[in-house]
Amino acid sequence: MEQKIRRDLNMGDNLRRLRNAAKLSQEKLCAELQRRGCDIGRSTYAKYEAGELNIRASVIVTLKKIYNCSYDDFFIGLE
């Protein structure tokens, strides 16, 4: 029996927009995440931005601190 996987809402564009606004490469962002205790590699983060992997809440909390933004900024355009 074939099972269909339901795709979740993709916040990858918002993650990319916030990272670009902060003028950070994926490598530099991941280094900062690791410095703050989130063990995220660049390939994993790239999957977040591509919508191939759902981001963990703990990573969003840390990104909010790095970007000094609101949680709403992560969910713009997602309803």
C-alpha cells in the first residue's frame, strides 16, 4: 500500500530572508548556532531553507536571539 507523505508548511524562504538580512552565510550562521549550543551543520541548515527538513523549535529560539527579531518573522506568509 502506498503511503502519501503530507508536506508541512515551508518556512525556508523566511529562514533564508532572515539570514540574508543579517548578512550571514550558511556557514557563519551554523558556526554561531554551534557556539550557542545548537549542533547544526551547514548541510542540515540548507535542508531547512529548502523545505526538505522541519526545523526544531530550539533552533528557532536560538535564531530569534541571533537575528533579534520576533517569532512572527519566521512565519510570514504561512497560514
